[in-house]
Amino acid sequence: MRAEVGFNLGINDGEIEYEAGFTWETGSLPLPRKGDRIALGELITIVESVTFSCLDTDYVATGDRELDDVEVHLWLRLGKRERRGGYRPAEFHTILSQLPSVSGLHVTGADE
């Protein structure tokens, strides 16, 4: 199963909201629940919310690409150590891009 994942990087410069977003191929793992911890490489995250979206059958059938009947969206937050770690956007990008189960990665401040 695939899940669309996002989290705030905890970087505050007053103007830009720094976030990471990606598609996570979970394989046969059970979907995490609110409060579960997920290790993404060296980053420990906690599930803030899990949202399921059931798509209309006609929409799924007429799409130009294959879509799952149910989309899963996870919003995470960084663990305490990671929030205090002073990671830069490029470091988040490097860590997440090395994970084979991650695709479509976007990290604000590292993609430009």
C-alpha cells in the first residue's frame, strides 16, 4: 500500500513554512495509527494524523494513471531529538532520498 506522507521540518524563518512530502510504499506493513513512531532513516517521527480518502469509482476508472481506490495520507511530527537537532532542509532531503520506499520527495528549501 502507498501512503502520502508529510511533516513540518521545524525550521522557522518567519516567512516560509518548511515541509517535506513524499509517497511511502509501505508494502505489506500494517498502516500506522496516531501516536505510532516511524523511523525514516535516522529521523524518528510520530504519527499526528491518518486520513483515508475513498475516491469515486468513475474518477478512478477515467483517470490517466492507475489510482488506488483508497488514498492514505499521514501527517507526522518530528521526535524531540530531531526537532532540537538543527537539521537543514538539504539534510532532510539527503536522509529521505536514501530510503528505497520513498518516491516523489519534495523538501522545501532543498528542491530549488
